[in-house]
Amino acid sequence: MKKLQKIIVYVTKDPLGTLGWLVIIFFGLTAIFASHIVPYDPNARNYENGKLIRLEPPSSEHLFGTTYYGQDVLSQTIMGTQVSVLVGLVSAFGTTVVGTIVGLVAGYYGKWVDDVLMRITDVAYGTPVLGCAIVLVAVLGPSVWNVILVISMLLWRTTARSIRAQTLTLKERPFIWAAKAAGASPFRIMFVHIFPSVASLSFFYAALGVGGAVLSESGISFLGLGDPLRTSWGQMLYFAFITASIRRAWWWVVAPGACISLFVMASYFVGRSFDKIFNPKLSAGW
């Protein structure tokens, strides 16, 4: 409890960290209540006097304007929050868990285990996310969960390398030798004795992973490989592009583009605040 209070105090002392948390909480609440606060059906075509309202600029009726298909941009932006928050949080959790486990096992056991896991990590580094997404979508079909699977399969690599480097150092510490002498199993040593010392890195990369996952999902959807049944910010940009409306209807692009930018920046600010909390050299000047 005291540690949690300490973290809260540190976060409130970091203006950018506080801003990041507020933005993420805002998007999280928007995603939860999206279906209750949208002014229009995001997929419905809006008409006025029997005429489709196509590419209407922002107005009192449609605050963010309308799309080429007469859909309300504000409603689509709000509903798109659900996909981004889902992909960001689930993918970040998946990449952090996989990366942490790989890093702990590789760093603790070393030798051939380390070599095998690090070669797998090198393969993950060399595999493009978009290329893998194209193959997976061709085989399994486009869906949000396939996008999450692609991101989780590939973006754990940086976390794994960082955790491995810390584990290599920690396993030579006296308290680890004492645990071994006491008969502690490798599993207990890795996850009870070493993990608490590297947890700060896991939190840091989890926060950054949220932004990275949102960017990846947006890029995949922009290529038309996202879930066609669910509105997302990347999908909005995709339809704006294929209808050649990017220059004519700036409001159709600005809304999802600004949301993507804000979400990614907020995740970076939160990661930065975690880094300051757990890194004494950075937090000493507070």
C-alpha cells in the first residue's frame, strides 16, 4: 500500500505523466461508454431532404462533419476508441508477458537456452509487422483478434532483450546465490527473486507497448487489413484515402489522426513517468 501511495505521489509530481494518465483514462471511459454517447449510428448514412449529406464540413448537426458516405465522423471517432483501447491494452499485456518470460529464462539459464531464445528474438526483429499481418489475414481472415495476435507475436522483442540484460546481472548477485543454496527452484528464483527487480522495466515497456500497438493497428487498418465489421481510427483513414477525400475533407482525417497522436503520446508520457519512478537517478531531481 505504501509503495502504491509513493507511485501516486511521484506521478502527480510529473506533469506530463499526469497528463498521459488523464488522456488514457479519458479514452478508456470513452471506449466503455461509446455506444451510449455516440450521437448517430457510426455506420448509418445521413440524409437531409432526401439527399445524402456527403463530405459536409463540421456543423451544429455534425460537429466533426461527415464522410464521403454520409456517416457522422464524430460517431465513428468515438466508436473507433473501442478498437484502439482494446488492441492497445491487450497487445501491450501480451507483449510484456511474453517478453518478460523470454528475457528471464534466457538471462537466467544462459548457454544454449540463451542462444536459442535470442535467435528467435532476432527473427522477431527481422519480421515486419505489416507483412506478417498480410499473411495472417490471408489465412485466417481480417479481425481485431488477428491483429492483436500479430502484434503480440512480434513486439515482445525489445522487452525480452532488456529483461535478459538485467537478469544476466542480477543472477550473479549474492541474494540469488543464497536462494540457490537454500534449495530454491529455478522457477522460484526467476519469478520470486529476480522478477521484482525487473518489474519496473516491464511496466515501462508495457506503457510504451500500448502506443506501439495502437500505431501498428492503425497502420494495418489503413492498408485495409483490419476488421471490416468494427470501426477504427485506421479504418477511417483508409476510407478517406480510397475515396480521395483526404485533401477535400480535412475533418475526416484530423479527428482520427489527432486521436492516434494523443493516445500514442499519452502512453509515452506514462512510460516516461514509470521510468522516473523506478530509476533513482531520474527521480532524484524531483
